[in-house]
Amino acid sequence: MTEITVQLHLQRAGFELKVDAQLPSSGIVGILGKSGSGKTTLLRCLAGLEKDATGLLRVDQQCWLDTSKQHFTPAWRREIGYVFQESSLFTHLSVLNNLKFGVTRSMSKAPHRAMQEAIELLGLERLLKRHPSELSGGERQRVAIARALATEPKLLLLDEPLSSLDQMRKNEIYPWMDQLAHELHIPMIFVTHSLEEITRLTQYLMVIEEGKIQSMGPTIDVMSSIHNTYDFGEQTGSMLMATVQSLEEEWHLAKLSIGDQVLWIENRNFSCGDTLQLRILAKDVSLSLNKPQGSSIQNAMACTILDVNTESTTSQCLVQLQCGSHKLLANITKRSFANLKLAVGMELWAQVKSVAIAH
């Protein structure tokens, strides 16, 4: 798989962006960071909107920036689709005409074919005659993404495209974003400060603090790291992949297998064999020296302590556990850690309520 080479440096008064990364050339790459960390500045550098940026940028075997050779491809010549927080659609044009306007800047040899593919991919057929004022927020963002895709970009940049949507509209657009990640063979850079969006949509994650990369890698690995300096707060947790093993219709539960471990969660119209991505918050995991008996908590997994971070808060510590091939985080008090005489390498049991597991 061809990677995207990003070696960028931008100096501003009181701020410096310095990023050196190899990013995957397909799927959704999340850029996470607090306000002012440099997320949007990085996107502007990728798009060619920051002419003072130096370094090297290669996308799909095309070189867009190489300061050593005094090469700079201007923004208008970079095959990029850019989607902003607001859809920025022309209110006086129908959806179809908004899309046709996007095609006018396409470098594609078959722009109208690309537009039709974007319409089908994002399910816009029934919306083509409507105007933006007649669309929901989620529908407007789908049109904005389709307009960007109609140019057949080599790179799709999304700058907090869901931040203006309420939860209902986010839930409406998530499946379409999933479909883009699975069916498009172009990289997407997705900027956000929402952990929900990161865990729900991205396959690869870069965490930025003060213009520098704090951590980077597959989203599952980064989110399960115990020594992140980025403060996830109560959203600190792990991501696990599971397979639906069986369904208990009487109790409306699904039995999941995670390697040789078993988890029970609410059945949300799953089918046997489905692969699920799960999110378990560290605050919802408790530890026991012995296999729990007579407990209302049905999920108990045999684990081994991998690492401990006692610096996260004054009263609590973060424990990283190895559960089969997965890593799980537990947030417990330092008092409990001391009373149980826990130590790295110790085998124990992790408990988590079924209702606390997010799919």
C-alpha cells in the first residue's frame, strides 16, 4: 500500500507546526487535538493554502511540496476535496446544480461519471431536486462530501464536518461515512476534537498537541495506550474487535467472542458472524483477584496486568490489561491497587457491565 509522506514545518508567531508522518493511503485517518493544537493548520498545509510551509509532501506518487527542490504545487492544482464544518452549499441552487458546480473544477477525464458515483455512494438520488434549505444538517453534509468527491480527488480533507450536527444527525451520517471508508480507495483526513467520532469512524489516528505529534498509529492501539499525555478524561478507554457468536432472543442479548473470551451485550439487530467494534471506558472496568461468582455483572475476562500509570490523577491509577490478543484499560483508585497488592504480570479478572459496552 502506497503511503502519504507528510514532512511539514510551519513557523508562526507564538506557534510552530512540525509534523513528520507516513499515513495510510486509504480509509479514514483521524486528527485529534484540542483547540489551537494545529489540526486545521495541518489541513491547510496539505491543501496548499499555507504557502510558507516547508518540507516534503507526497500523495499518490505525486509530489506537491519539496522545499529542497524549490517545488510547490499551488492549491488549485492539487487534486483535493475539502469539506468544512458548514456545508457551504449555494442556497439558490438545487442539490444537483450544487454538485454540477463542483464538477467544474474537476481535473477528471470523466467528471460526470464521478459525480454520478458520488450521488449513488451517498444516497442522494431522492434529494437532487431539493434546495439546501429543504435538507437536514446531515443531508447537507452528505451533499458537501459528494460535491468534493465529484472532483475525483487524490485526498479528501474533512475539517470537523460533523461538529455542527446534533446527535441524531450524526447517527444519520455515520453509516454513510463508514461506507466511504470501505468503498473509496482514496485517503481521508478527518479533523475532530470528538472522541466519539474518532472511535466510530477512523482506522488510523494522529494526536496533535501544540503543533507536534503526541501519538500516532492504528486507532485501536492509540486509544488503548496507557501513557497518552492527551487528556481523554472520563472518555479514556479501549477499543476491541468482537464477533457475534450467538443470539439470546429471550433476553435480547448477543454473545460475542473476543478470541477465547466471551462478552454479552444488548442485541441491536445483530446477526451471527457479524464483526463489531466495541468501546469500553476504563471507568466501567473493575478488577477482581478471583473469578467473580454470584454477580449481576455477566462479563468477566481473564487478564494479565501489562502496565500501570499512577500519574494520571491524584487518587486514581490507570491499569493496562492483556485480555487474549486485546488490551483493556481499567481506572481504579490507588487505594484499591494497594489493598489488592496488584503488580505488573499478575493474573486477575476484569469485569464490565453489558450496558456499559458501546458498539
